[in-house]
Amino acid sequence: MRAITVPQPGGPDALVWAEVPDPEPGPGEVIVRVRASAVNRADLLQRQGHYPPPPGAPAYLGLECSGVIDTVGPEVTGWAVGQEVCALLAGGGYAERVAVPAGQLLPVPAGVDLVDAAALPEVACTVWSNVVGVGRLETGDTLLVHGGGSGIGTFAIQLGAALGATVLATARTTKHPRLRELGAAHTIDYREQDFVEEVDKATDGRGADVILDILGGSYLGRNVAALATGGRLVVIGMQGGRKAELDLGALLTKRASVSATALRSRPLAEKAAIVRGVRDEVWPLVAAGKVRPVVDRRLPMAEAAEAHRLVESSDHVGKVLLTVG
Ligand SMILES: NC(=O)c1ccc[n+]([C@@H]2O[C@H](COP(=O)([O-])OP(=O)(O)OC[C@H]3O[C@@H](n4cnc5c(N)ncnc54)[C@H](OP(=O)(O)O)[C@@H]3O)[C@@H](O)[C@H]2O)c1
């Protein structure tokens, strides 16, 4: 089969579509013939040599895919050859075939095209487990989503709105109309506005109950300032650095919490539990049209370098897909 390889870590042109050995299904795994994968921010780091796959994961890039089950390995029940699926991966989506632990497979939600389904697993699992699981978002809460135009952000806005929260989102101004269409009640240009002030205005001084943050260090103090009493800050990205000073007094006064999680390195059983939760609680919202894949564009897998350049520029809204065949 062919896969995107990285013979030498570096810029987008380090990505090479090359012949590699076929994957074999281990116990509890299936082989998926890939129809599409999606570019995640983490893939850019892996390409540069900064984010190696966890032990046992496929060596190639790609944290999610859609496609058709091609082979069912030993000890797998409930899945059959020929079924259309999408999957959460620890790696290997940028390829013609990939071995997937059966617990990380999802059916393609009703009404979603097989290619577009590749836009869903990583964002659905990350956003649902952090916003609903860790953040305990409830109907009537205010949710602040940083990076509202990202793959993660576009999904978080829709999920928050579908669950009855008031969603505020930060993004550059050009992306605001799209984010409002997706369900954001207020959009904030983080380049020109102070998001703490804007959250304060939008919530009549109450603050945000849940903040989904992708900036990390550079936003820590201001995120705590933007939290409501009892608020939950959930950090899932460190685009603004990994270190910052935290004023525990501010947290203590608000009885607020700060959590941080990563999905890729979790044990298989934890990922399978998240995938089950997404299937039970999020897939019905997708099938009902309340949450949809947001696809900026589709490019052929052989043009992965172009897709990485686009995601690096952040000019996209939602997901950039890489198609096979
Ligand atoms: N922990 C986990 O398990 C997990 C899983 C998946 C993803 N993530 C993280 O989630 C983040 C989003 O991933 P993705 O693949 O969806 O990314 P993406 O589509 O590449 O989007 C990145 C976004 O960052 C925004 N941004 C940059 N600086 C910003 C700032 N100062 N304030 C607000 N937004 C800013 C950009 O928006 P503008 O164009 O508006 O600047 C862009 O939309 C990444 O940091 C990724 O590592 C974490």
C-alpha cells in the first residue's frame, strides 16, 4: 500500500506519498481501507519530529479516518467486512489502509457522506470528553471556545449550542460570520479585543462556566479571570506555550478548576469508553443535523504538503480532508 512517510522531519515538503508494507490486524483490530483522513494540528508537530506516535501506534501521520472495513482480525465482534466506518487513531490515517483497535471504530452517522465522516472522530472524542466529561457543561451554561475556527472549535461551538449552552468564541474577524452560523452567540476577535472584558460584557459579569482552551500558557491568567464562580477551565492545547504563573488565590475565590488532557496517549480502554460515549450521545445529534462535519476543503492524499501549508496558515475553517482513491 501507499502512505505518507516523513523520511526527514521538516516543512510540508517533508511529506512523501510512498510504497510501504501493508498493516496486519492484531488481536482486537480491523483493517480499514481508507477513503479519507483529516489534518490535525498535532500532525504538523509530528511532521517536524516533535510529536512521535505513542508505543505500538502506526508510524505514519493521521489521527482519524473514514473508510470501509477490509479485514476483521481475531477477537473482534460486532464489525464485518464491507461496513462503512470512521475511526479514532493513534496514527496511520494518512495511508491506503490502517489497523484500528475495534473499540475506536464508529459507524458513519446517518446523513453524513463517507468522506466527510473523516472530519468527525478526533474532534467529537476530544470535544465531548473535555467539554461534557471534564468540563461538565450543562444546559444554560456559558461556554467559551478559544480558536472557534479550528477543527476543534467549529465542533465545540455546535456541540455547546446543541446542548443548550450559550457559546462565545474567539477567532480572527474574517471567521466570525461562519462561527455565528454554527451557533456562536458572541464572537470575539482576540487580536483586537480583550476576551476577558468581552466575556464579562456578554455574561453580565458572571463569567464563563466552561472554557475550552487551546492556547495554554499565554492564556492561563486571563482564562482564570474569565471564569465564573465554580467555572471549569479545560486546557487541550499549548499553542501559546506550556508554562505560566497561576494565581491560586483567583481560583480559590471562584472555587474554580483547571484541568488539562490529551487523547492520543490514553490507554485503549479509556479511548474505547470515550468512543462509546460519542456514539451514544453525540452521534444522535449528528444524525439529527444539529452537529455537522465542517469541511474547509478536500485534497487528494498525494497533496498532503499543500494541506499542511493551509492548516499552518490557519486560513481554514473546520477541517481539511485528505482523500484516497
Ligand atoms: N488534548 C487533546 O487531546 C487534543 C486533541 C485534538 C486537538 N487538540 C488541540 O486543539 C487545538 C486545535 O486543533 P485543530 O487541529 O482543530 O487546529 P486548527 O484547525 O489547526 O486550528 C488552530 C486554530 O488556532 C487559532 N488560534 C491561533 N492563535 C489563537 C489565539 N491567540 N486565540 C484564539 N485562537 C487562536 C487559529 O484561529 P485564527 O485563524 O482565528 O487565528 C486556528 O483556528 C490544537 O492546539 C491541538 O493541539 C488537542
